[in-house]
Amino acid sequence: MRFTLNISLYSKDLIFHSSAMINSQRKLLFNIYIGFCCSEVILPKLSICSQFSVSSSYQSSEDPGAFAVATNGEPFPWYHLRLPNSVIPLHYDLFVHPNLTSLDFVASEMIEILVRDTTQFIILHCKDLEIMNATLQSEEDLRDKKPGQKLHVLSYPAHEQIALLVPEKLMADLRYYVAIDFQGKLANGFEGFYKSTYRTLHGETRIIAVTDFQPTQARMAFPCFDEPLFKANFSIKIRRESRHIALSNMPKVKTIELQGGLLEDHFATTVKMSTYLVAYIVCDFNSVSGTTSSGVKVSIYASPDKWNQMHYALQASLKLLDFYEKYFDINYPLPKLDLVAIPDFGPGAMENWGLITYRETSLLFDPRTSSVSDKMWITKVIAHELAHQWFGNLVTMEWWNDIWLNEGFANYMELISVNATYPELQFDDYFFDVCYAVITRDSLNSSRPISKPAETPTQIQEMFDAVSYNKGACILNMLKDFLGEEKFQEGIIHYLKKFSYRNAKNDDLWGSLSNSCLEGDFTSGGICYSDSQVKSDTLAFLEENKIKEMMTTWTLQKGIPLVVVKQDGCSLSIQQERFLEGVFKEDPEWRALQERFLWHIPLTYSTSSSNTIHRHILKSKTDTLDLAEKTTWVKFNVDSNGYYLVHYEGHGWDQLITQLNQNHTLLRPKDRIGLIHDAFQLVSAGRLTLDKALNLTRYLQHETSSPILLKGLSYLELLYHMMDRRNISDVSENLKRYLLWYFKQMIDTQSWSDEGSAWDRMLRSVLLRLACELGHAPCIQKATELFSQWMESSGKLNIPTDVLKIVYSVGAQTTAGWNYLLEQYELSVSSAEKNKILYALSTSRHQEKLVKLIELGMEGKVIKTQDLAALIHAIARNPKGQQLAWNFVRANWTDLLKKFDLGSFAMRTIISSTTSFFSSKDELQEVKQFFESLSAQGSHLDIFQIVLETITKNIKWLEKNLPTLRTWLLVNI
């Protein structure tokens, strides 16, 4: 994957890992399509390529009669975005020598190719590289040591391609060897082969060189067949100075000493893999290491001053790798696995085979400053990236339209692996937010199918979002619940074994899950099942090979279904419709938006009369179910394992609310969370009144489950922030009074410590943060006292980690405290602490301080560029910073595009976070005009429509629900 960052709504935080994920999740990129691949090489002299500014959207000429024009004016022999399959790579022999002083590199490669169809040209991907020389040898030439024939090189920057024209046709079924000498600059961003810096405790700035290639940036480091289907083996050599070390996918096999004190490291040849998984690093990091039960050496690398922050990651990696080997029944295929904390990194992490790279916040755990939420995040990201060593690396999607096969599975395997290895973290309760985070996106008309065509790099980047990551994981969890855990596990083992070192697509997964026997287990015309416990209805379903039919309704159409239930005695009428937030049933467009949407929904339900879980597949718009006995209430979507919402018509909601108030424990804990979630979502769709959803939360004073309390609290807090940002002061003040009154006992019993279970600690953090934000005097007094003691100790006092961010945030409200925090931010070597400080700084009510933060983020020295998107997001959440952040983005759009590619996760975060809180028609018009101006310049993203729909939804929500909220508060305070 690429792990996308968790920005305070998660979710891919950049700075804060505690709420819900903003789209994208993992992997994220930056491309301004500037071609720099060499236009031609004919003579022995160098041919310097100039840069060409090209539109950020590819100009694809799909007309067979059309032709592309190379940079030198000659016809370019290929006009498609995708490479031809007439030539395939078998092996790359790659040499790289980066200079960390001049910040450039020289390199060479020899690519062994197999010609499948006779051709007179070879098309490769290449971006921002200068080709010095290119030659071709046949197998006979290589054997006889004949010099290679020089190749004519054409460049077509619009498609990031070069063409190697050969003097004589390459014959089918023969192997050839292409040798290319090239050079380039270490990139300034976060992709390709780029430079990263860190500062030592003594204030020295040091430079390292690191790669990040997913999805389409390997071409920035070496000319290659940069598509996932073109798997090959790689032999890598890296030249370096003696003060550095070099790391790559495979173990180092030897080091050669060269003249001038340089060293050249040779690494073992990789297994067969895609170009985006190639990785190499030149750095001066230290490491800690351990060995798994199967003998794999696992090492954690970080800058030297962070040695004491590496140990938890090592422990977690060893446990998780052992778990995956047993669960998948496939040994990790490489002899070593390195996990490296990179000081400057775009995504949360990247699963390069054998050399996984991480943001420091996603790998390093500082016992002094890392909270239980930080531990949860680190464990989750490590689990995600290790799952990719099988899902994504061993078996890779054929094309980026099915990236969910990588990312959805990795997200799903977080749930399975962390529950097994760290049960004390209760990760299955965290998994709710994985699904709930994407439902908000998926309930907009601008959502997309899980599997969707994507051709240009920008389109491919946009596939790394909550739909691929979260929805992918949620439908897999739903399918697992339907098939049974053992049956599902057998199916994915079959899938991994069958397609090892190959590529796969959706249908391959469904085929494996329909019949999880290995090829050798088949009898003529038969189907084998090893799980004797598989439910009879499930077995029948498998025998009919209906999994594909069912699951394509989830992967090939967008949106999420709403199941409407009406009980009449012992009869249940059920119907499905498309769930849409912000579009009400009475709206004229509602009916048209429902057309042609139909899911095969594996329903589950229980009743007040029995704990039995009943199952039914709803494949039609409507159906009727008969209950075995009379029952007071019925609850669908047991344990919230299904990816659908439920609305209970008639007295259904009233009966469930009554049950919660009388004895909430008769409903399963996960069902109680599901009821709270669905109720507030239904309010946004106009299907349930807000007062009824609020009445449902009244039982929470009797609730003892921390995850449920957090869910209920999150919706009430959301209402408060909406009113506060709109300056609807009477309602925001009443909400503040209500929250402090209703949760007072819970707040007052919280200790300022790190005691308790993981979820109790996370609840404490949220309750105390909210209490201080709402001006609760005892909370502010305690936080102020701790902050003063911390300042007096020159930052050496150990404050409990779960309340550290709260203490910093209260301290940041004074000028002296804010300035001191900024000083400590510069000095800290703990990324966890820097995150908390930066969040605290962004809560200031003084706009000049917020402006200073943005200036520091744009400068990129004190506040790194990697943290700029999260910083803007945090400032936009501050009522005093929302308009400031939005004005900044509009005024500095061009400068932001110099730092981040248009389709990158960072830019999507910046766009979404500065606009999605808007809720007035004037704001909607302002945003719309800005997006229209960008689209007119050729800059268009799917996020534009998502934002516009979100603002429209906010406007309609207020119009419909503000009077109800105002009245309800007056009655209930």
C-alpha cells in the first residue's frame, strides 16, 4: 500500500491520529508533468534534455490515425498512455551513485527483455531524467562480448515515455539487453529518488537519499516498464561514502572498496516484483534487530538520536510477521525485512518489498511522549504494511483500477492481525471507524465504485482514497462474516498461493473464495470443502458460484444501501434503496438517483426474543421475512458486520430507544454503536428526525463501554463545532452547557494519568480535551498547573502521555506558552511530541499566530513541508482559523502546487479540510467559483464535486434541523 495519513478525522493523521480518516488514504503522490527525459541520443556526445511544461492532465490520443510528436519534432511511435506488451522486462541490473553534497545522481542499468511480437521500438517510462547513452545487445552479442548498437532515443513528456528506436527489427521470442546511462537531480518533493533532511541534537542538518515509487514514480529514478503487470527481478548496486550505509529490498551480499574512499554495495537479486516496490536508501541511520521464529531478520532504522524510540516497532513487527506467516500458510519470501523511519515522507508508509518506509509518526514510539492512540496508530500501520508483503507484493493487482485488492485487504488484515497479536488494544472496536469514515463519502452522489477505470497518474493517485482502503476492507469483513472465518481464510490462502509472483483482478479473488481448494485438490467436476462447519445456506451459495454475482454489486457500483424495515406482528417487510446524505426523499432528484441501484445484501438480524443470528440474502428491491415468534423489536446488521444502514419504520426506532433506556445490555455492544451511527446518518438523509437521534443518546449516562461512549460523544461534539463555526451562539452555548452537564460525572472522575485499558485511556483523552475546550474550570486549572510545572522544568517534566496534547493546548492559549511551545517544537526529537505541540499551536485564538504557523509550514524548515497539509487542516478546524486557511489556499494555490502534485493526498486534504466545514450559500458559491476557475485552467479533481456536495449537504442539514436542535436543547437542559 501506501498508507494514507491519519488526519485528525481518522484515516492515510498527518498530525493527529484520533478521529476519522480523510480520504486517501495511503499512498500519495506528486506529479507536475514536466518532461525531462532525453529527446535523443545518436552520437557519443551527451544529449541534454530540456524541461517542457505540460498540462497536468495527460493528452491521450486514442485515435489510431493520430500520432504523437517527440520533443525533437520527430514522430513518436506510440500514442497510448499504457505501454505496449510487445516487449516485457525480465531482469534489471541497476547501478546508482547519489551525491548527497551536490544533490544529484548518476546511474546505469541493463534491462533484459523478452520480445513477444516483432517490433522496431521499445517504449519505456521516464520522467525528469537525462539519458546519456542507450545501446542494445542480442544474446549472441552479449555472449561474444560485442559492443552494443547505439539506440535513437525519443522523448514524449506528456506521457512520461521514451522510445528506443532500434536499427533492425527485434524478433519475437528472443531476448535482448538494453543498456542505458542516465543522470538526474535528487527530487525536492516526496517521490521518485529524493532528498530528506533531519537535524541532530547538536543542531547539525544531515541529508539522506530515499525512494518512494508508488504508484508511478519509479520512472523518476530509472527508465523502466513502470506498470504493475511488468514484474521482473532486480539486481541493485549502490555507490556511497563510508560515513553512510545503503539499504535496498534485499540483503547486501558484498561491498567493494573503490578509489577515493567510496564503497559500492551489491545487493542480492530480488524476487519477481513490480517496479513500484523497488526501493533504496542512502543514510547514516542506526538500527535495532531481531529474528522471527522462521529465521527472518527484522530491523528498525531511524536517525541516530531516535534509537530509544525503535523498540516497540521491532516487537510489533516480529509478532505480526510471525502471525501472517501462520495465517497465510506462506512464509515471508525474503531473508530480511527492514522498516525505516524517514524524516520527510508523503504517505503514512510504503510497503516496498523487504524495505518498508514510514513517516516517523507511523513507526517510532517514544515512551515519554507517545500516547495509547499513538501506539494504536503505529501498530495499525505496521500491520497494514506487513500484510502488503502478501497482498500487493506477492500477489499484485493487474492495474490500478483494482488497487483495493491491495489496500482493502491490507486494511482488513489490520483487524485480523492486531486482534490476534494485541488483543488488549481491542482493535475490532476501532474497525468501526474504518467503515463509518467511508460511509460519509460513499453516501454522496459523487462517490465512485471500488473498482473504477484510472489511466493518468492523477487519476491513479485519486484511487488511493477511503473507497479503496476503507470500503474495500468493510466489504471483505462483511463477506467473511457471511462465509465464516475459516472458509474465508481458506479462500484467501488459495488466492495467494495460486497467484504468487503474479497479478490478479477482482474475478480471481471471487473464484478463489468460491472454491478454496488448491488446484491439486480438485476432483473431476467436483468442489472440495474442508470446513465441515460451513452453514448449509452458505454451502449452497458457494456451489452455485454466486460470490462473484453478489460481490460485483459491491465493487462495480458506487454507494451504500439503506435497508428499510417495517414490522407487522410476525411479518417483516424489507426493502433496499440507495442511501444518500443531503438528498431527501421529497426532493425531485431523489427518484432518479435511485434508478438501477441494486445490491445483493447478506442481511443478519436478531430480535428481543432470541439471541440467535438470523441470515437472509436480499437480492431484490423488496422482500418479506416471517418471524418464528412475536417480538418487541428487531435489530438488523448484527455486530455491524454488514456494509449497509438500517431504518426502522413505524415504531421500530421507538422500541429500540425504549429498550436502550430500560436495559441497554440486551443489545450487543456493537449493535449499540451501530444504532447511534445509523440514527445520525439517517438524520442527514432526512429519514429520521434529529430529536429522535438525540433521544437515543440519552441512555449513554448508563453506558459503560468506552467505544460506545466515544461514538455518542463524537456526534454531540460535531453538533457543537458546527454551531460554533457558524457563530450560532445561543445554540452553541446551550450545547456547551448540555455537554458539560450530561457528561460532568464522567469528566470529573477522570484521572490525569495513563491508567486503564486502551479504550478507557482514549475516552479519558477525549473527555478531558472536550472539557477544556468548552471552558470547564477544573479542567483548565489542572492543565494550566501541569503546563506551568512543565515550563518550569525546562520541558523535562514527564506529563502523562494521554493528556499531553490537552496540557499543551491549554498552555498555547497564552502568548508566553505559545512561544515556549514553538521553541520546544524546534528542539524536540520526538515526532509524537512534535505532533502534539503542532496541534496545540494551531488551537490559538490569535490569528497572527496562526498566520505565523502557515508561514513556517510554507518555508519548510521549522515545520516540515510533509506536515503542511495537516497543519492547514488543523487551523481550518479552529473557528478563528477557518476563513484564514481558506483565504490562504486561494491566494497561494500556485505555490502549493509547487510543493504538492494536484492529485496528491496532500492537496486533496488541503482542499477538503478548508472547505468541507462550510455551511452557507455564500460560501458554497465562493468555493464553486474557485473550483470553476481551476477547472478552466485544466486542473480538475474528483474532490471538487465531493466538496460541493458536502457543503450543500451542510446547508440543507442546518435548514432542516436547526430549529429542532434549538428546541430540543431548551427542553433537555
